[in-house]
Amino acid sequence: MHVWVIDEEEDVITLLNRVKDFAPPEKTLIVMNGRFGDSPRSFVLWHESELREEMLAAGASETFIPALQIRPRTKIARARCPFDDLSMLTLSVSEQVDFELWWDDVIRAFRPFCIQSGLIL
């Protein structure tokens, strides 16, 4: 399995092209990281690239995850805790809501690929 998280810069396309054979296309997921653009349309170079066309035609998948709000993101980063266990953190109610909404978006974004890859029945 190959999960490749991209920003909107050209170098990610060049680097992905170098490692695209790491896993079969149907086991490859390209993730557009919302910290670098507010929607999939923000990833202009990726959308215009021949590599995208080639990989999607061969069976690779792509998805977009939105950015987590800055306050919970900063607290999580400072605590160096995993996203699936925030028990060591004290998040305010609004931060908890922000996190839960974001986490639901992440699950929705990854679910089709996980089902296709046999990770979820």
C-alpha cells in the first residue's frame, strides 16, 4: 500500500513519479492535504499533470482531507499524541467539536480506498 500526501507544489509530482511503482496503482492513494489548499481545485498542478491522468487510469485513487483548525492541531502537535487517542490532551469544547468534525471528514475521505484495498469489509 502506498499513501502519498501532497501539497500544491510541483515537486510532489516529480517525487511521486519517482516512486509511483512502490505499490500497484490500485493500492495507491494520493491525499491532497487541505493545509495547502481549501479544496481539491486548489491543487492545480496535480490536476493538470499527466502523472495524475496516468495513475488514475491505472487504478490509483485520490482524496482530499480538509485542514484541522489551528488550535486543536497545535495542541496535538505539541503533545505529540496520535489522532486516535487524545486522552493526554485537554481540549476545550469548541476544540473537541472542531476535531470531531475534522476526524469524521478524514474517515469519509479514506473509507472508499480502505474498502477497495480490503482494509474495511
